[in-house]
Amino acid sequence: MDSSKWFVRLPGDGAGQVPTRRRLFCFPFAGGGASFYRSWRSRLPADTELVLVCLPGREQRFGEPLIDTINGMVDAIHDAIGPLTDKPYAFFGYSMGAIISHHLACRMGAEGAEDGDGVCGPEHLFLAARRSPDVAMKRAPLHGLASNAFWHEVAKYGGTPSEILENQEYRDLFEAPLRADFKLSETAYSSDLAKLSCPITVFGGDRDASPVPDDLEGWQKATTGGFAKHVYAGGHFFITDHQDAVIGVVAETFGG
């Protein structure tokens, strides 16, 4: 598989002078794209390469066939990511991105353990705005709703630009990818995944209704490694106001 379309690689400012020692893969939230994380490059250590995960159906891959199941998405990324795992790496996933990165980390960790080569997936898993695997979804699924009802519910999350919500042409353009993302998120089953051995750090908003802060606690049971939890003021997209703080935690934890 051509891995170049799946990943945008942003070396440190000292590219060519400061060798890459580690990689941070960033997975987008539902309806979002890889470009959301571009600004993180300047806030990470120079020896950390930022790798943006580009999912089909958005941004430069707009128009490609969508993937609306967790198994299909993990299979595709797994087939492409191999060449970039030759250095220590970590995953950061936001909401839907947290689901994908968690499932992918579990698969790669299990394969590393079976191979006995000492490579057991990412060195750290950073997860934001996603309930732990032992917590059931508390709202009704959205992906099967009629168009107007679907967009009404999406608007409650607060992360969709008003230009899209208020323009029928834009809604028609973006509805299919967003609906596919919600289907993946709402049908992913995570409670039977094997425990990871790497540390997990989670982030949440104190006014987020899904997940509420208590719904993050169960991530501690998803690993035999360390656990840390950070809660910030805000709703599901608390990161809008706290991006520097989140990046600071990631850089200090993984880039030290």
C-alpha cells in the first residue's frame, strides 16, 4: 500500500541537522482533518517528527471511498504505517481519533508481543474526548438519523463551523464523510481489546456531556502501564481554548 497518502510528515525545525529520534502520530476527530494538528510542529521538540494521519474522504483525499468501520480503518492504517515505526513513536487521538489510535495500538502491541521482537506498539497513548472502553454510549446513535436531525445533533458538539451548519451546499458536501465518522465511532466495540503495556494519558472537558470527566477513569484499566488524566474547562472541543496546555503535556511526557 502507498503509505504517502496516509501520512503527512513534518520534521523538526532543525531537519537535516537534528536527527529524528521519535514520531508523534496524530489522529483526527470526526469531521476533522489532519491539518488541525499542523500548528503543533513548532511546539514540539526539534527531534520529534510530527506525523499527521490523513483519512480517506477529507482534505487532500476528498472524494476517495469512505471507511465507516473500525476494523476497516485499522486494517488500512496498519498496512501503511509499518515503514514509520522504525523509531520510538506515540499516538494522539481526539474523539474518533482516540478510538482508531487505541484499536491500532492494541493490534500493534499484540503483534509485537507475538513476534517476540521487543516492539510492542506505541510508547505512549494520548487520548482526548473519548469515554473509556468499559463505559457504554449514553446517547442514541446519530449516524442513521435523517439529515436535518443529524445536523441538529452534530451542532450540539460545538466543533462544526457555522459556515457549514448554515449552508445547505456545504452540508450536502460534508454530510457523507461526517456520517461515516459517526458510524465508525458509534459501532466500534472496544471492551474486549487486550490491555496495553504503554502509559495512557487522557484529556477531557469539564462540561463535555459525552464523555463526562468520570467516563475517562476507566482508561486506567486499559493498560498495565502508567495513567494520567487532565481535565480542562470546556465542552467536547475544549482543546480549542487549551491547545497549548495539551501540547505541553504531550511534549513533556513523550519528548523528554
